[in-house]
Amino acid sequence: MNKTTISLFLFLVSTTTLAKDSFTPSDYACAGIEKRIDHINSRMRAGYSTKEGERLKQELRALKKQRDMCKKKGFAV
């Protein structure tokens, strides 16, 4: 059972990682990215646990990467 749990966990982690990498810039996808970045920054200033902090940092890195892709394609963020 332990091997099954570990396999399931690795599958879920790899699936969410691949999903984040498949971002395609468009008007709809790029709208509001800057607001989401600001929201995460304000949550980080308010304080957080170690686990939540790592998740917030990862989400912030992904959003900044998406923002850069949107700007390169000329979409408003």
C-alpha cells in the first residue's frame, strides 16, 4: 500500500507541474495576472507558515513567468 500511495503522490505532483507549464497567452488568460501577483504579495506580507510560504513562492514564480509570456506576446496583464 505504501508504494501505491507514493506512486499516486508522484503522479499528482507531475500532473500539476505539467499543467502549469502548458500556459498559452491569450487575452482571457492574461487578464488579471498582475492583480493575482499583488494578492499573493499581500498574503506573504501578512505572514505564513513554512509550508504555505513555499506554496505561495511557487505560485508567485509561475505567475511571474506567465506575466512575462503575456508581455512578450503583447497582451495586457
